[in-house]
Amino acid sequence: MSENDRTEWRPDVLGEHFEQLTLPLGRDSEGEVVATLVRHRPPWRLRMKPGPASGADVLYVHGWSDYFFNPELAEYWSNAGARFFALDLRKYGRSLRPGQTPGFITDLAEYDADIGAALDAMGHGAPDAVLPASTASTGRPLILLGHSTGGLTLSLWAARHRGRAAALVLNSPWLEFQASRVGREALAPVIGWGAKVTPLAPLPNVDLGFYTRTVAKEQDGEWEYNHEWRPARGFTTHPAWLTAVLAGHATVAARIDVGAPVLTLLSKRSTLQARWDPAMASSDIVLVVDEVAERTLRLGQTGAVTRIDGALHDVFLSRKPVRAAAYAAITQWLCGYAPHRR
């Protein structure tokens, strides 16, 4: 990596109005570790446009086997008056380097370094003694936006850093194991033993490619993206990684306090089965949404859940009318809970 890569914003793969910044995070046994921050740079006429999120900064974090590739999501937040940033975590997407194990981590708290570096670059470094912790030195409040595992990661981060976030918007956050608490508690000791003995052993792949079928433009979906960064059947999972996720689920189940109002967007229904069904094109085929809805009540004192009829696991990758309903729900929520610039 050149010195310029470390310090300068460069054109991003999403093209016009998007730039990326490489965030060095040191080295591990697989080599140099980086995260990548992406920012949306809309036309000047939109940068000054007032909206329900005027003056705020938004940081988006993706889910498992994923990366940021949704320009429409960035445009929504820019139109709402916010500055939009997205973070490709270490060993995902733009941050994945040759020879690295995609998405591998042994403790979700390790992402504190990725998130911290992103916030520093956004102007949300260590809290100022005068301003509230949820605002930058420029007085801009921080809204965290997380999908699936990213929603779990950001929720745990916010609870460890109470006051840093002014609001959380969670898109189908992976807050509980698909087999429910009982299944998680039964599985955790077995997976934990495997994590100690063979942390990088491949686990059986349960992804049959149905989710990709509902998302990818060349199949039944509407989206174009890099299939090396988001494979059709997901990255290989490993015991040490799953142990980290299960520990996060257990922490949420025991209740945490993110210190900010939370909006959770979920599909109205789940369809989890081993054979293709047309209902999969209009439901969550990854999580049990009823379980997640219950777990969101354990994130703090103020929370709202909106169930979107016809939504996919990633609500913002659903059909256009469904996405419009999701964006409308966020706008309505922001009218009541949007943090304002000081």
C-alpha cells in the first residue's frame, strides 16, 4: 500500500459521487489489515438541502459475506440532509487482501479498531469535554446504520461506548441465532470447543444460494455487485468466528443499553427452508424475524420495530416499492427521533 492510499480519498468502485479511504489497522498472522471508509459526495445543491437528518453523519456497516454496494441507500441519507459514510470492515469487500480469510474474526469487539478509525476520519474522534459525546467537534450527531451482523456489531459497540451514537437504525440485525436461545446455548459449547482446537476448520455450508437468487440482477433480483466480495453461497464459516457471533447474541440476550433511540426494520415474515419457494422473494430467508423483533427490545430504553411487508433479509435490497416503504418508515421515525446538530 502506498503512502497516498493511507492518507487520501480516492475514487471508489461505485463511480461518480463516491470516494474511498484506506484505514490501516496494523498486521496479524495473515498480513496487513485495513478497513475501508466510503463516502458519498452528492452535488452541492443536495449537500445544503434540509431534511429530517439535517446536520447528522451516518455510518453504515454491512453484514456477513457482504460489503457496501448500494448507491440508493447513500442517496436517501444525503437527500435527508445527512453526510453518508459506509465502512467495509477488515477482510471484507474493498478491505479484503490476498491470502486473508474472508470475514474472519475471533471477537466482535476487535471491530472497535475499524469503527474507531472510521469515526476519526469522519471527525468523530474521542469525545470533546464540552460537546455531547454523540456529536463531533463540528457538532454533528452520529447515526449508526447496520445490517445483519453489522447491526449486531454496532449495537454491541454502542453499548460499550454509550453516548457516542445519537441514534441507531438497524436493518434486519442478527441479534439471535436462528435456532433461538435454546439452540444457541446448546450449540455454543460444541462450537467453542472447536474454536479452541481447530479455529479455522470449515463449517458445513447451509447457504443454498437462494438469497443470491433474490438479490442478483442476473437472476431474480435488481442488484449488480462484485461476486468475489459477495459470493453466491457466502464465505466459508469457521468455529472461532461463529463463537464470536454466539457470544454477541448471548450479550444481547442478557440485555444491553446502547444509550440512544433505536429503529429496527424487519421483513413481515421469514421463510427458512431447504427448497426454493416463491415466497422467498418477499421474505427474510436468513433470520427468524419474530425472534429478532423480541431481541431489539433488549437494546435500550427507547426502541421501535417496523415490519415491512415483502422485504428481503436486507430490506434495502428488496423490490423498489418495498424499499420505498422502508425509506418512508425511516423518514417518519426521524421526524420524532432525529438528533439535531448543535
